[in-house]
Amino acid sequence: MKKIILIFTLLILTLYSSANASEVVCKAYDVKCKMNKFTSDTKEFQKNKWNKAGKKLKNAIGNNK
């Protein structure tokens, strides 16, 4: 019984811990919110990677001259 109470308490603490203030928190079955969050995260990731790739390409072209 003590193990069950301990596991239940740990589960509650991990599920309801505070989230980062800038992070968007969607409800469990809010598909629209989750899809918007996924697309915005993907756009940011791709933008960062494309910028890094562009800088590497410019450095490679600049070093070859």
C-alpha cells in the first residue's frame, strides 16, 4: 500500500510540475493547439538550421576564393 501511495504521489508531482513560462502548454485532447505548437516548433528549428547551413556555405565559398 505504501508503494502505491509513493508511486501515485510521484506521478502527480511529475505531471503537475510547473512548466516554462514561455512554453505553450496544450490540454490533453486539444489537437489544434498541439498541431500549431508542432508546426511553430518545426518552423523555428528549420529556420535555425537553414541559417547555420547558409553561414557554412558562405564560409566555404569565401575560403575557396
